[in-house]
Amino acid sequence: MTSEHATTLRALAALLAYPDEELRAALPEIAEALRAARGLDAARRDELLALAAELGQGEQLDAEARYVDLFDRGRSTSLNLFEHVHGDGRERGAAMLELRERYARIGLAQSGHELPDHLPVLLEYLSCCEPAETPELLGECAHVLRKLGNALAHRGSRYAAVPAALLALAGEEGLDPHTPVPPPEDLDASWEERPAFERPAEAAP
């Protein structure tokens, strides 16, 4: 039988998933799970329920476009946690390998195309662990969750409710909407393909 703690984590993971037709159809069930989440205070639950209600409004294509624009067009709101820490550096690969091995140790084989450091994937993993692991692991990445939540709050996005709820579950300090957030990246510059090789410097005469 799935515990209330696991159900809460899976509901939070679902709120961060791509809002396809299947997810939007499940929103009433997700909202019900959030109402029963005794680990969250009333304010956190109300914020999450407002997000769930918003995800169910409007046209399907509009909901999907908003999600892509928010999470797939810049590092400051990326759901891939190690991207905030390591960027595209070599250390990120090693960190993801360690995380994948951590999943495998409890018999989880990741499916789908998302990376191991994708926040919904991490929450699905935690839903399969003992509840005591949740504050420990979320505490390790609290600074990233806070950075992500602040960036979402600065954009006026209800999605900020999810990092705020995760920080609460971890017993960590919440969001600070007054924290300065870096401006959005220049997409053309940040995604420009770098050459595979550099030309050697010309020898001095």
C-alpha cells in the first residue's frame, strides 16, 4: 500500500511533468492527494491546488507551450538540478552517473528520456524510499530548489509552489522573492554550438 508521504511526492512530481492530455486528465486525482497531504501546511497546499487548477484551464496546446517556454528555454528555470550546479561541465556527467547508481541500488531502472537529475525523476525515486530519506536528499539540493523557486516566483509562475513545498518537506528555509535573479539567458548565445576543435596558435616567426 502506498504511503501518504509517497503519494505526496508523486503528486508534486506530476505537477512538474509535461502537461499532456494524460496529466491534465489526472489533475482531480492529483488535487485530492494534495488535500490529504498532512506533511504540508494549509498555505503550501492552497498554492499547489491553485497550480493544479491553473494547469487544467485553457487549451491543451497553450498549456504545453507555456510549459516549454518556462522550463526548456533557459538554465535559471531548468528542472535538471545539476545544470544549476555544474552547467554543461564534465562534473555533471559524474554526478548523474552517481545518481543513476543510487536509483539502481533500490532496484529502479529509469525509463523515458529524462536525465537522472530531472526533478520529477528524483521525486519519483524518493517516493520509493523510506520517508527519512526525503529531508536528507532534498536538504542536499535545497540551495538549487530555492534558486529555482525564486526564479519561478520572479516570473509570477504558480509553479514556484512546488519548490516551496519541497523546501518545507525538507525542513529548510523557504523562498525569498526579494533575492535577485540573473536575467534570462541569450538563447542564441547559450545554445550556440561550440567547435569541436580549436585552431592552434600560429607559431611565432
